[in-house]
Amino acid sequence: MSNFILSCGGTGGHLSPGIAVADGLAARGHTAILLISQKRVDARLVEKYPHLRFVPIPGAPFAKDPAGFVRFIFSQTKGFFVSLGLVRKHRPAGIFGFGGFTTAAIILAGKMRGVPVALHEANRVPGRAVRTLARFARRVYLPPGIGLPKVSNEVIRHAGLPVRREITRLPREEACRLLGLDPSKKVLAIFGGSQGATVLNDWARRELPHLALEGIQLYCVTGLGKGIPEVLTLGDSERGKITAVFSPFCDQVAALLSAADLVIGRAGAGSIAEIIRCETPAIVLPYPHAADDHQRANAEWFAKEAGGIVIDQGNAEQLSREVFALLRDDDRRRRMSEQLRRFDHAATLAFILDDLESLTSARRPAA
């Protein structure tokens, strides 16, 4: 049995694949410590995984303004000394970073102590942390077709995003029952990632009466701090009642995506991987302020290769037209689901785990 340290805090897009890898390591007889941020979204997501060990670590994202830069330097320095203590205490066989502001400290601490380090980047434009730290890594996992300047091909492995084991398509009736929805009526899901998307929440409120007139149920994940939980009933006795749910957080992602006839979401790599795994027809609106516009690159790949639809955030009129057209066209959605099925990379997790064990000479304990 070997111990690993995984750095995966800050957003659901970093934390979710970290959880997937930690569960996979545990299934092979290893242990893992997951370093997370002190953000509310991390604390909420980890509640579902009491069998895993999470350690909040100091850290703040990079900022160019003077106050933000000082905060970044101070928190990263503090995080480095905490990380150094963890490496000395637990003597991990390997350290695995998923990018974001919690990654730098532990990667540098591991490098100083001679621990093999690996990095994973799921977005099609590698983030600042991975670009900067790749020189210290013995392995960098990147999306197929993506490379990094000055990083040897011997270091790079092409792999998708490891998806949590519970994210798998459920029978639609079961999924609707879990969410309190009527399986006889169509469902539109709004899923703006782990932090929600105000522009999508506003669109959902504005279009709710029109959805009700067409007998379409709504389940909108608003994001923590972006509204209170609400369950609304709309419609009349002639057309039937429809349910609209506004929830700040959803820890039943598989149910949500399995119940949905259509999902509207952001274009983070994690969201796209989960949409593909659950084969849900999707419209994505890339977040225009994402670092290096990486969501745009993700969305373009999703549209070209997996059949998703991309709409700019500011084009609410086009979004409305496309949503109602798709929800009326069962055949088109069925074809979209079939195309998504061809792009599910279910073997990604096993590939990464095999490679990590080879990299760190960590083997399963004898039976």
C-alpha cells in the first residue's frame, strides 16, 4: 500500500477528478490525502465523501492588483510550509496536482523532497499553474491533441478527465423520482458548474412562464450564494402542472443529467465530461472571462467532436430559440445522445491509475 497526496481544491472542475482518482487509488489498496481550498464550494462538495481524507490548505488565486498580489504571495508562502510539513509527515509515493491555486505549494514541496510529481490539465488551454509547474513534473496529463512548449513528449500523456464513479447514466424514471420531477414531462436542466452562472439563472427566471406553457419542467442549479432553494408549481389544470426547482447546489449530478432532456451549462472541462458520461444533449455558453478563454476552446471541441451546441453568453434570444426548438425535436436530441455516447472515455481513470503506479513504483499489496 502506498500513500498519495492529491491537490484538487478551488473549483468543482479540480475537486471532482481528484475525488475520482482518490476513489480509484483506494480500490487498488492505496491511500490518498486530498488538499482542498477553504472555499465554501469545496466544503459543500466533500460532505458526500466521508470515506476520503480532505485537508484544507491556505491559498489564494493569482491577482495583478497590489492588494490581491500581496494576498497571493502571503497565502502561497503559508501553503508551502503547510505542504512541506505534510510531505515530511506522510512521505507520499507521489503527488498529483489538478491545477488551480492550491497546486503550486504542494508541487514545490514535493519536488524539494524528491517525491515524484504529476499534473493533470483537463481544459484544452492549459492553465497558469500547469504551464508554470510542468517543468517540475515527471508526468503531465493533457487532453488529446494538446501539448506544452518545452515539455518533453516522454513526460506528457494524453488522457481525458477522470469522472467520479457515481456519475453514470441512470434510468430516466428513477432519476426524475430522485429529483421530485414527473417523468412523463420533459425536463430542462440549468447547470452552471459548481459555482453556478448568474446569466443562466436570470434566463431561467425570465423564460419560466414560456416553459410552463409548453409543459416543460425546470431544474436550475443556481450556485451557492446565488439564491435560496425554491420549488415552484406553474401551469393550469387544462395543460397540467409543471415543477420548477431552483437549488443552490446539486449533489445528485448523475440524476440531474439523466432526468434532463436537455441541459444548458458552462463549458468547463468537468461539466463537459459529465455531460458526455450521461449522454445528455447540451447547449453550452462559455464563460467569457475564464482564464485564457479556455472555456471557448473547450466549447469549440465539444461542438466539433461531440455534437454539442455553443451559444455566446450575450445572445439570450438565440438561446431561447435553440432551447425550444431542441425540446420539440425528439429525433435531433436522440442523435445528439448517440454522438455523445461515442465520446465517453470511460477508461481514462484506469489509464491514469496504471501510469501513476508505474511512475511511483507503487503496486497493489499482495492478496
